Amino acid sequence: MTELTSLTLAEARDGLRKRAFSAVELADAHVAAIEQARALNAYVVETPDVARAMAKDADTRLKSSDARPLEGIPLGIKDLFATKDVRTTACSRILDNFVPTYESTVTSQLWRDGAVMLGKLNNDEFAMGSSNETSCFGPVINPWRRKGSNAALVPGGSSGGSSAAVAARLCLGATATDTGGSIRQPAAFTGTVGIKPTYGRCSRWGIIAYASSLDQAGPIARTVRDTAILLRSMAGHDPKDSTSVDRAVPDYEAALGRPVKGLTIGIPKEYRVPGMAAEIGTLWEQGVAWLKAAGAEIVEVSLPHTKYALPAYYIVAPAEASSNLARYDGVRYGLRQPGRDVIGMYEKTRADGFGAEVRRRIMIGTYVLSAGYYDAYYLQAQKVRTLIKRDFDDCFAKGVDAILTPTTPSDAFGLGEKAGADPIEMYLNDVFTVTVNMAGLPGLSIPAGLSSDGLPLGLQLIGRPFDEETLFSLGAVIEQAAGSFMPERWWY
Amino acid sequence: MSVDEKTVRRIAHLARVAVAEDDVAHLQSELNAILAFVEQLSEVDCQGVEPMTSVTPMAMKKREDKITDGGIAEDVLRNAPAREGSYFLVPKVVE
């Protein structure tokens, strides 16, 4: 029999229903795999007791043929999601030993649908990073290695624990969040599938905020179908998030296998950026060929403001972060460091509690919002954001159904390789993904091939607002053509 | 635009983040690298362009003005670093 941890989420769902194995057996297999994979540092909290208790309940339901959509499916939860009675820290020292008394809307919907929690997954501190190296719990190691090398690689970020855990078969799927590429870039670096839904599709309530106008939750899993199954449970209107959209959630899984013949796919010429690896260009052409062969029509499109998305992001996101993170003051929760007075206590607490990257972004945000600089930076960035969105609107108005791009400009890099003096080098990882957040659109990353070093590479599909279904249809075509990618197990 | 050391200290204070004297120069160069990077936005012609306020066109939702939550003081205080009864404790503020 296949190892239970190697099943896809859809296969596990069917196996549970056929009673080929029990939810407790499935949970135990994952608990054991997690214990053996601690070298990857993917989980920052393991909850085997919770998992077994939830799996037992699932087995009762399965026995009485009363199964809910995710009955007995073991998942990992990014540490950005508040989980009731389970430590939640956003991988920041400032949250110390914070134990929420409430559950995020997205995770509560997963439990409502029968899923089983395996634990909390590592991420860049407050989701600020593209390599998972800013976590206060240390970096996550990518389960993938270069051919013939033992060098440790990053799993991408900020959802690096999610991507590594899914790729290493330490869960059947994981929750993640994406503010500038934090679902899609780690998915690309680990050969997994990740979707950032349209802004407003998933509730942000109970998710630790980074940049509220950009943050969006989504799943990472091993197949397009598995992400479609998870998104259906995660999405939906929530009165507790005023930006969540009151719109029916479609059956995303039903979009798989839908013909893509006649769909128009845009190829944005501005995404051929200088410094992009040649093999990324080749992969992109391969993606075009696959979609063409499936009957899609390919057109070149122009998104003229693409190059301004990243600089605009590095004003808007830090500005929002500086406001959102003002709440960490050592008074109501988390770390407190004594100071000579209350201001001294705030300053000391925040200096000790936040890591270097978070402090840097808070300071940039404070600066661009400060008197005298607001118009030149923040207002200008918000105007540029309008133009970036307009580029996409124009493109879709001309009949383009989806846009195909690479997900990242390179394959996974080594631990510490981009931790040099210039923060911009790390920021450039998000050059293809950040436009999508700025425009609030859905974006799907699908593994599409291997680099010359034997590492996974991803292609990104960008869709119209709330048209995740078309992305799943097209993503399934690419997946079918490209096949699937699994790292060899070296970690035990 | 770039920031000098004095500005770095001022921003740090506005952000309520203590910065050690030794770190100021380092922080200054990092902030200036980021500011130089975002500088290119000034070349975009934004004449007549509205700044974005909402990425998805939607009307602000309103709800009935009634109490829907509350009476959970213990929950609110559960993670307090210092408390007394139902109060958060902070260092003395008024002299």
C-alpha cells in the first residue's frame, strides 16, 4: 500500500470514505512524519493530541456516513492564523507566548468542514520576507536540494513552513497568506501548488495583519485539485471582516477538466525582465505551448506600469504595517520589557520584540506617512497602484481571460545567500507576484518543470477578479502536461 | 530623498522603537537604499489619477447598531503581561 502521507488530499478523502484507512491512521502517519522531519523546521508547534482527537471525531462521522467535505483531512496551519488555545506568534518574539481565545474565520471553516489540525507552521516574522529566514524560530529548510549538493536551500516565504510541509508530505495541505507573493513564491520553490484568491474572497478576521489592503489567505497543496478543494472551505463572506465579499463560493473542484479551448491567454511583454534566468524564459514558452495545444488562444498584452509595482508595494505595505503593528506595545499581550517610563517600556519592548526586517519596514512606513512626506511617497504610491490595476482592467476588457507569467525570476536560493547588506535584492523575488496583490486579483502558481540544478520552477496564472475557476481549469491543463514533482526524502 | 542620522532617530522615536547609537549608521544606509529604490515612482505621471482607496469596488458595509459581543474580560486579559483584577497594569504615566 502507498504510504498514507504520499496520498493527495483528494485521494485521502476518497480513501477515508471507502474506509480503506481511518482518519486516526492518517493523522498518526502524519504525526510520525512530522517527528522525523524536525530537521526541516517546518512546524513551530506540533499538536498531535488535537490531531488525534479531531481524527477520532472524524472517524465517528465517517462510520455513520455523515462525512463533511474535509472529514479527517490533516492540515498544517500557518502561524499567522489565530488558533484557539494553541500558541500563535506570527513567528515573532513580540507575541511571546500568545495563546488566542478565539479562532480565525478561515481555520474555523476548515474545522467546520471536518479537517484535522496537525500544528502551526513556520513563516517569516509577520509574513515579512521571501525566504522564511526572518522567523524568530529560525529558517525552514527546503526539502529540495540541488542535484549533487547537500547545501540547504530556502523554501521561499513568507509561507515557507507551509510550502516545505506540503512538499515534504508533512500534511495534505496547508493554509498560507499572500501579501506580495507569500503563497505563490514558496509554492514555486517547492514544487507545490498555491493560490492567492481575489482580495475579499477569504475573511482576514483572526489572521495577524501585515498590510490589510493586500493580505489574503489561500491554500498550498500538492495538486491543483487539492487547492481547489481547500479554497472552497476557506472562502466565503464573514460579517467580521468588512472587506470580505458577500458572494457565493463556487464548487472550484468542478472547474477542473472544464475545456480551455477558446480561452484567451495574455502574455505580458513587461515580464521579460533583465536578470531573469534563461531557463525561466524557456519554461514560460513551454507553458504557452501547453495552453496552445489545449486550444487556448495566445495574445501578447502590455501592462506598462509593471516595473513600478514593487517600489509602490514597498511604500504601501510598510505604511500599513507601521499602523497595524502599533498594537504591539507590551501592554495587552506578548512581550514586555521594562523601561524607565511608559514610552521607554514601549520602545524597549518593540526593539527587543521585533526582528531586523520588521523594524526596518515599520520605520520606512512611519517615514512615508510622516508629515511632509505623505504626498510624495504614500499618495503617489496609491496613485501608481490605481494605474497598475487599470493596466489589468484594460487587458481584461480586451477579452483576455487569464494572464500567464513565470512565478519567480529564479529557482530556490541558498540559506543566507540573499541576506546581504542590500534589502532590495531579497525584495526582487516578488517582482512577478506583487502586481497581483496591488490589483487585488487572483493568482495561481503551478509547478511546471525543473531547473538545470534539478529544482522546481513555477508558472503563474493571473485571473479576473473572482474568476478563480478559470485559473483552476487552466492550471489543471499545465499540471497534466508538466506532471508532478516530489523531492527525494533525505531528512531522516 | 534620503535620511540623515537625526531623521533616523526621529523616525525611530515616532515608531516607538529604541535604536542603539551603534545601529543608527547601519539603519540609515538600509533606509536610504529602500528610499532610493522607491524614488523611481516620482517619474510616473499621475496627473488626474485618483489614489486607490479600495482594490475591489465595494460600498462600505454597515450593520445594525447593537451590542453583539462583550462580557469576556477574562478572555481579553488572558495574555496580559501584567494585570491587577480586571485591569492591565502599565508603568506610572501621571506624575
